[in-house]
Amino acid sequence: MTEHATTAPSGPESRLSDPSKFVPELGAIAGGMTKAAENGSVPRATILLAQLRIGQLIGSTYHTVVQSGNLREEGEPEERITAVASWRDAPHYFTGAELVALELVDAILTPNPSGERVPDELFARASAHYDEKALVTLCMAIGRSCFFAPITLVGKPSPGRAPGENWRK
């Protein structure tokens, strides 16, 4: 029998090689998604806070380390970065628009056995903070992280390494 699976790395090395070697279109896809998500209609800090929350919800060390680092580069204080994990108990760290963005992330990524994931009431609150372009942009930013979630959860790129150097050689 031929072994097709790779063994788990013993250290911080990724499980997989750089996915762009196998899907050359990935760079263009990522670039387009980034352009859509960073069109200026939603503050960059809000997008990064939402993407950090996604990393926490999906259990991706890679996403949480990358987005925490991006928030630090933007000048965000450690208290706000840390408070994302418990944002419902720490509303004083966030604006109303940021809180509704975090709530949208939780609603989108968390099954709701008793109803809609994004009920009309949450949509109304989000609409009070974001116009339609900004709401669509926020959805695209959430989708961008979710697009890359499977490959980062399976491949486990090494957090803290530069893109392209965070995959197994």
C-alpha cells in the first residue's frame, strides 16, 4: 500500500507545500478578494478585528497570529486585540460598528439551531452602522478569511513567517 498522506510536522513547519504551486491562480484570487475587502468603505481595523474573530472561531493559530500582528501594525492596543475573544463581555473596547461586525462574524460562523443565523434584527442593527456597500464589503472580508480557512486548517502554515515562507519546503 502506498502512503499518500504526509506525516504531521514535529515543529513549526507546515504540513503542506505552498498551495500556489498547485493552484497558480491563487495569487490573483487573493489579490481580487483583498481589493474587494479593502475598498475603503469599512475601516481596516474593523476588517482585521472581524478576521481575528474568524481565526478564533475556526481554531486557526495561523489566522489569529497573523491578524493579531496586523492589528498591532495598525497601532491597535493589546487590550482591544485580546478583548476580541470575549467581545460580548468587553463592549467598552469597541465601537458600535465594530461590535455589530463581530456579532455578524459569530452569527455567520456559528450554527443557530433555533433560527436564522443572521436574523432581521441583526441585519437592522448592521444596517444602522453600514450602508449597503459597506455591508457587502464586510461580507467579502469575512468570506476572504473563510475562503482560506480550509487550506490553513489542513496545511497549517507556520505563523510568524512571511507569506511564501510559511509553507513546507
